[in-house]
Amino acid sequence: MATHVCPIWVGYFLASRLRKLLQNPTRIIGPFVRPNMTVLDFGCAMGFFSLPMAEAVGPGGKVVCVDRQPEMLDVLKRRAARAGLLDRIQCHVCPEDSIDLKEYDGAFDFALAFAVLHEVSHPDRILSDLGRLVRSDAPLLLAEPAGHVTPQEVEHTVALAREHGFVMTRALLIRSAHAALLTRAATQEATISEEDAGVRSGTAAKASDEHNRESRGRR
């Protein structure tokens, strides 16, 4: 996948109320984020998901927000301050192809990478970091925009994730996105076979395509 940096002006749209009509962040992260969790929002931009995650973890939890662009994080912090959530959020500027955060190895109860892996030149390095950062049996939600990323690219991403200790749990139906829920395997032996991974990732892409066609049909 080619390197691409989201323009700042697009970041404002991605954090807007208008987007919530298409993708409700609270509903998307709600089944996975609980009070007192430590969670990761990789490629957070201006906090479309970060702020609902901060509300969900409560005062005893923490959301670590990671992005390449300091300007995005500056806006996120201002939005968090206005919402009274800044004390639950930690912002981190990352290099192009690494999350870093070695002090959080095995610490995250949930990780989100929403519409971001197609923007990095080496997604395998990011997935390696994610495999190191999330605890055993913790979920990882991967999603890519249906208009920019093909089902085949999503299948490739899921296959890369498997190489770094994740297993495909199920497809997630999110409007205008190809999305999959993965879990960090407790042991290497728990990972599924390559054939099964291909079947499951293909099912995720197919389910996403069907959902997107149905959504367009209702508009």
C-alpha cells in the first residue's frame, strides 16, 4: 500500500457530526470498550473514535491516541478538554511505520485501527507492533474505507495480521467500510491455518460488500 497522509482539512470532516450519520462511533466501539480499560486508537486523527472511547473507559481507564501528525493531536486535545475527557487521554506522535510505545507492551485491552493501514507503506510493521502491544485474547478492530481499499487488500491485511499472532474472529458490518474483528492469540498454536484465514477474510470482505450495497440501496 502506498504512503498517504490525510490532509488536515479532511481531519475536520472525519471528526464531524455529519460522519456520525454514516458511522456512529459509540455503536462501533461499544461492544468492545468497558470501564477501566486501557485502549489504543491508532491513526486517531482528531478523535472521532477517541472521545467516545474515553467516555466508555471512564475515569479509571485510559485511551492512548497515536497519529503521525501533531496538528491532528492538537485538535484532539482541544476537543477532549472541551468534553472534560483530557485526563483520560494520552497523545503520542509516531513515526511513519511504527507505533512504538514499548512501555505499553501487552497492556492494551482493545486496539482500533480504523481507515489507517492503507496510509502506511509497511502495514506489516504496524501489525507487528499491534501484536506486541495488545494483551493475549484482546480484540483488534481493523477497518478500511470501502471506497479506497479493495476487498483483496483487506484479505492481505488480515493475512499479515495472522503472521503477527492474530486470528480472525468475525466480519463486522460497518457502513462504507471493510471491517474485521481479530483477537490476539494466547499462544502461537492457537492461530488458524492459512487456508482458514483466507476463507474467513474473504467472508469478511464479502459481507462488507453486501452490507455496503444494501446501504446504497436504502439511500
